[in-house]
Amino acid sequence: MFKIGIIGVGNMGEAILKGLLSRVSPDEIIVSDASQERLDFIINKYGVAGTDNNKRLASLSDIVFLVVKPKDVEKVLSQIGKELRGKILVSSVAGLKINKIKQFTDINVARIMPNTPAMVGESATGIAFDENFPEEKKGEIINLISSFGKAVVVDENLMDAITGLSGSGPAYILTVIDGLAQAGVKQGLSYQQALDLATQTVLGTAKLLQETKEHPAVLRDKVTSPGGTTIHGLHELEKGKIKDSLINAVEAATKRSKELSGE
């Protein structure tokens, strides 16, 4: 028996695997993938067991991570439904509701929404548990999800908001970083110099916020001197309604997530 099985080891599946290996040993994990070439690559790179048979993987695992494309969900769940009974399924499939999974099999389900920084162990991941999920098992799942970043538990009805905020969030932040870098180029820096400075500024500011636990506005005020450069820059940002734009972006992405999940 294996402690964990992962169905689908593309970019996100590999990111999850890398994190999990900080919590469990390679010989406790078995993986599968639709691509034999990809499966062989992951097996050789990480030293985990592998199979091209999802049903076998489910039968041999206590906890199964489902990391497949939405179009493949019904096929995979039909294959493994009977083998999952009495086990735990952790689904990262966007828009796949817990009640939909339970139509295929009677199991304990944790639904997660990680984001792309999972690839460097810094995901912001929302977790929703089904209403009958054993309390004594929740801590174990949260610990596993925390292996590839920050885990936040929410009610399932907030998973679309998680998608709109942190799921799509990296794209918003990358747009900000590129904008800052382009601005640096306009002022005479090379693009690489400006990009390095912008990237470190975002990284350092996020770490400062995490470690001080102060409100963003408080930290912002500490670098905003009366009549100084920062207040002039902030004034221009307010003219462009940057906060409104970010709020609208999250709202639009959340709405689209609801549409895709059938609400």
C-alpha cells in the first residue's frame, strides 16, 4: 500500500509531488499520467512508483490527489470510483464541486485550488472539505497541502472567490511587475535591471507584510513621506484607479469561475 497516489503529473501535479516529498518518502507515493513519456520522466526524476492504470493506483493508495483536466474528470472518476470507497480524494480540478464527485463514489473529499507558485513551493491554496469529512483527518490533509505553500480553509461556496483572487492572482501580479519594469526602462534602466528590481521589490514587500503582520496601509504610510516621491507616485496610481481595477479583476474572474462550474 502507498500513502498517497497522484493522478496527473503535469506542471501542477509535479509541483504538488515536490511539496509532498517534504512530508513523506518517495516509496510512499505512486503516480499516474495519461502520457507514458511524462510518467517515465517523473518516476526517474523523483524515485516514486508509477502506473498507467488509474484503477490500480486508487486501489493501492490511502489518499488520492486528482490533478487532471476538467474534460477528463468523468472518465477518471468512472475508472476509480469503486476503488476509492473509504478513502480520501483531494481534487484540484477547477470548477469540480464536491457533490459532483460524490455522484461517482461515497468517499471523503477535500477540494483544493492551488496556484502556479506551487511550482516553487509558494502556492496560495484554498481548501474546502465535504460536510462529512472526518475532523481527525483534516489536520493531516492541511499539513500535506501546506507542503507546497500557504493553505487556507474556506467553505466550498467561497472556492470561486479563491479562484478569482489567488488562482488568477499571479497573472495580476505579473502584469504589475512587467509594468514596473517597463517604467524602469522608460527612465533609462535596461529591461533586465528593471525587472530584477521590480521582482525583488514585490518579493521583499510581500515578505515584509508577512513577517510584520501589519496592515498594508500602515506599511505604505511608513514609506510615504510628506511631499516626497512616493506620495506623488501614489497620486498617479489613484488617478488610474488601481484598487478599483484589481477589485474588478477579482470580481470578473470569480464570476467566470461560477459560470464554468455551472452556477
